[in-house]
Amino acid sequence: SSSELLTLRERTSLPSSGINAEYGGMLAAWLRIRYPAVVQGAIAASAPVWMFPGMVDKNPSGPYRIITDVFRAASPDCPDQVLKSWGLILDMGNSKAGRMKLDQYFHICNPLTSSEDVLKLYYWLNGMYFDMAMVNYPYPTSFLAPLPAWPVKEFCKRAGAGNDTVAAIAAGSQVYANYTGQVKCLDLNSDPAGDLGMAGWGFQACMEIILPISSDPKVDMFPEDKFNLEAFVAGCEKQIIPLPALTG
């Protein structure tokens, strides 16, 4: 807390600063803004400090464009391959034979039995690209999932092989889902990172950190998805989370 930092500073007479990323980066930035006498500076990496309703109307696809740039830096053709895969995956999900192929390609634990089930894979891939870009470090890491150095580069290498786009994307996804080869199958209802408090984040995302992020295939590698505040509120209320007035 700010009081603890102030006490520490008084005892040591040493300057202090804040360093963090993502939500922690937002806290670091706000700490510097609110208590400038407590911290001399703050580094807020990948922190969407201004990513709130009414602040990003002209650039709502910023995060998706940044992620796309990370994949493009690893391999110029990689974003095109990812963008192409979304429609193909949904098309395959419309038939039993297609869903069986998806089960096989992605090593899915519970067979996909409907097009609604395929949406779970769809959203899992979306989250995977986010996570992989976030931990695209030049050294191996394991706090989200066991990953090699430069995981995006390794993904793009695998996803660029062969003529079957979906099979190639599935091969690339194994970098995140099962890099060690010790995971028997892909459970779409769980996260490789285990319990990192994401249930709490869902509550906070509804109550405090409402990020109106959109995607646009004209400028990024994700399917079009425009943020809709009313739909967002309905989704939060479906989780029995009472919301303050957001639209008034």
C-alpha cells in the first residue's frame, strides 16, 4: 500500500519506483499519479490505463493490433494464417465429420458435439494468442504454461507448415497446450496455467475494469467483434453479478 511504501521510504531514505505489467502495470501507473510523493516513477508495461468506455472510441482494436504485430514480427505470413483459420474452424464445426477432425487435430478431451461446442475452441484459441504474445520472452517460462523461449516464433514455425490451415494451427497450438508432451488432451474447460485467480478477475472485469476491446480483421488477425456494452452488461448479470449503472 502507499502507507507501507511511505514508511519504508522514511526508514531507508531510499527512492522507490513501481514496475509491473497488465493490471499490475495499471496499479503502478495510478500509484504514481495518485501518490507522486511516494514513488519517483512507474513503469507500466502493456497496461491499458486509458482502455475504458469513452476513452478508446477511435482505437478500440489496439490490443488485437499489437498482438498481431507480435506474430507478424515472428513470421510475416503468420497473421494471415491465423486470420484464415477462424472461418475454416467454424465451417468444420457445422458438421459431425468436421467436428471429429477438430477433435483429432487439437487432441480435445471431450468430443465436440455441436457448433456451440466449437465456440469453446474458438474462444480458447483467442485467449491462447493473447497469452502467448504476453509471455513472448527470449527465455523459457512456465507461470502460464510450460513454454519455450520466443513461443510465438515457435508457434508460427509449426503453424506455417503443411497445406491444411486448421491442422497447422492445431500443431502450432500445441506449443501452448502441450509443449512438454505430457498433457494427454486439451481440456477446453480449463486453462494450462491452472488457478491464477481468474475467477476473481471475471468479477473485477465486470465491476471495475471494463475494457471495451474490439477486433477488426482489416487491421488485425482476429475475426470482427465489436464491443457492445449492453451485451457485456447482460453477460455479467448472467453470472449473478449486480452492476452499477454503466449506460446512464
